[in-house]
Amino acid sequence: MSKELDMSAAENCVCFNLRWVTRAVTQFYDAEMRRHGIRPTQGSILVSLKAKDSWSMAELSDWLGVDRTTLVRNLRPLQRDGFVKAVGGGRGNRVELTITTKGRKQIEKLTPAWKSAQSTAVKTLGEKRWSAILSDLETAALALNK
């Protein structure tokens, strides 16, 4: 009996390929932003928190499209470093999240690194192609999450 793997299903699997590309892109952005002590996932949290005075944990989790345990895991270092403040919680109580002044300054520091990564990624794909990909991904996400 052959021990060779038949990878033909994975090669054409939408989920497998999107996750593979996502990991590669995340690693690229991470390399650009790491010198600021922030991972791309944490940068998204900070930018989201900056956009609104306060968020509940549930609101931010929904907005980012991540489960609460993933959000909590990414918030811990941000809280530890004084970039995010959490108030409330415990036994079903609402947790309010806000960005601190230190967090806002951190965004200013990491924005050039993010812009560099973004520019390189868009140039690699081509602006028109990136715009079409983004539109297609949004359409697919809405259709699959009905």
C-alpha cells in the first residue's frame, strides 16, 4: 500500500489556500511591525479601538470577526503594556475597552511600518487586482455567512 499523500483536494480547497495565503501575508506584516512590539492582529485591535470612544468585548469581537478567546489572548499584551484599558467584567458583566494615550502614540509609531507593508503587498498584487480581490472576498464572506 502506498504511503504517498494525495494532495489534490487540498490544492484546490478554498479554505486551505486562503489560510495558507493568510499565514504568509501575516508573517510578512509581522516582520515589518515586530520592531514596534506589536503583531498585526494587535495593530488591528488598536486601530479599531481608536476609531470609537469605547467598545464592549462582544462588539469588538464581532467587528474583528474573531472569537472572544482569541480577542482576549491578543488584548493581554496590549493591556500589560498600557496600550488598552479594560473596565468591568466578571460573571457576565460587560467589559468596556478603550485605547489609552500610550496606545494612540503606539499607533503613530507603527503606522509607517504598516504603510510600508501595505504598499509592498498592494504593489505585488497590483492596485486593480487588489481592489477586485477585496471586493470578491467581501462578497464571498457575506454570501457564506448568511
